[in-house]
Amino acid sequence: MEQSSELRAEYEKKLKECEESGDSKGKAAILYELAKLEISEGNQEQALLMLMEAYSRFQKLGESKGHCFAGELLGQLLFVSGNREDGLAVVRESFRGFTEMGMPEEAEKTGQLLAVMEEHAAADG
């Protein structure tokens, strides 16, 4: 727990620096990292808010790679929080993005995730 609070303090310091310098890309990246920390601590709602902002910032900046990584995680959170269609749509978009960027390992991992999510959605639907 000690490590995560130190990490959180470091991220929050970097976040403040990005805000002060107007570094939107840096802010998006730090929000993504903070969201992963929130998830590891079980704070899904907080992580969801951070991911939505990071995802949106990456998209506005045309940062495809960041957008896809943030989208993959955002889609999973949306899915498990009950927004299944939105979650599936966001993960599908990340899958397409990884494929288009020529990132086969990420595309394969995201494709497997998508298959599991679709299977769950079909079983529960």
C-alpha cells in the first residue's frame, strides 16, 4: 500500500505540472496511469472518470496509440459496470486501431478480450 501512495503522489505531482504547462498529451498519459492505479485499488468509478478524460484527450490530439490503450481499458470498465454495448464498441475501436497501426501483439490481445466480452454478452443476453 505504501508503494501505491508514493506512486499516486508522484502521478498527482506530474498531473499538476502538465496542467500548469498546458501539456494535454502528458495529462492524458498520467490520467491513464492513475486510472490503472485506481483499478488496482478497487476504485472503478474514479478510474472510469479518469479513463474517459484520457480517452477523450488522446482522441482530440490524434494520439492513436494512447487512444487505443486507454480505450481498451475504458471499454472493459464500461462493460463490467453495465454499459455493455458502449464497452464493446470502445474495445472494438481499440482493436481496429491496433490492427491499423500494425501492432499485432496488442491487436491479438484485444481481439481475445473482445471475444470473451462478446461471449459474456451473448450468454447473458
